[in-house]
Amino acid sequence: MISLTPTPLIAILRGVRPDEADAIASVIVEAGFGAVEVPLNSPDPFASIGTIAKAWGDRIVVGAGTVLAVDEVERAAGAGAKLVVAPNADGAVIARALELGLVVLPGVATPTEAFRALWLGASALKLFPAEAMPPEVVEAWRSVLPKAKQLFPVGGVTPERIAPYRRAGADGFGIGGALYRPGATAAKMREKAQAFVAAWRDAEAG
């Protein structure tokens, strides 16, 4: 179970640099996202995680993304991450994250992978890539997966797609390229971040 407030939206800052991480994260926090993720294929990602955790860790869940190995889990935890996100469901990665008291969100693309990830102890499931799993698929998954286990579509999520996914049973979203791309300024991101939060709130209001 992942508790994200004020909204269950995860900002994926793939490509963010340490020198801009604070400013970019401030926009995410102010807009109302519940978590921020720095993928490990970004420049000096552990430095960015540390910067964001130090500045904003009391207001937002800070995570590492594209975590593929146990040593990366340990380095992420050392930098201040509380959330580990992966594109796959590696048992050793999940186990180490849980041992360190981290929330772990592995990627799954089939019901078989989903049930295995839950058996391994996944806190919630990253449905990836969401482009291949439209709301109709999420609804079918939701009918067989444990109700208490959260589903987070990731990949191709736009403000317009949030309501259909939410109606289908999605519990939150990871938002990447539609929110942030390398070189984007904090000012350019502000409007996009606010649009996603507004879309979530509208979906919740029904």
C-alpha cells in the first residue's frame, strides 16, 4: 500500500540534473503531487534524489526509478529515497527494498506478472507500459486482483486519460514525458503539473 498525499500522482523526472532538481521538485510539490521519482538513467541521479529529499522530503515522497539491481536499491535508500520504482518485477530488488523499509512499485504487463509481483511482496503495481493497457484492460485486471492492491498506470498518461483510467479502477498514476522532459524549466512545468492535479481532482469529484 502506498500512501500519497494530497494526490496519488508520481512525477517522473527522467533526465533531470542535480543543479535543477530543487527548482523542478518545488513545482511538483506546490502543484499537489504525492511523489517525485528520479530514474537512475538520469545524470547523477543519486545526487538529485539527495537534493530533493533534503529540500522536500517532509512534504512529498521521494523515489528512485528504473531500479534494476540490489545495489541500486541500497544507494537510493542512502540518498534519501523512500520509494523504489522498477520497469520489471525482480524478486531480489523487491526483497531488498522491503528489508530497508522502502515502498516498492514494480512494473508488470500481464496478470501473471502482477500476481507474481504481489506474491513477492510488492507494495503496489506499476502497469507498464500503460499505452498497451487501456482502461478496459485495467478494469479486467481490477476484477481479479486483490482490491486492496493499488494499480498505477505509467506510460503515455495525459490529463485527458486520467478520468477513464480512474473509472476503470486505477488508484494513481506515474507521469513522465507529458509532464517533464530534459531541459524543461520550472515555469514551463507549472502549468502542466497543475493540469494533471486538476484532472485527478475532477475524476475524484465524478
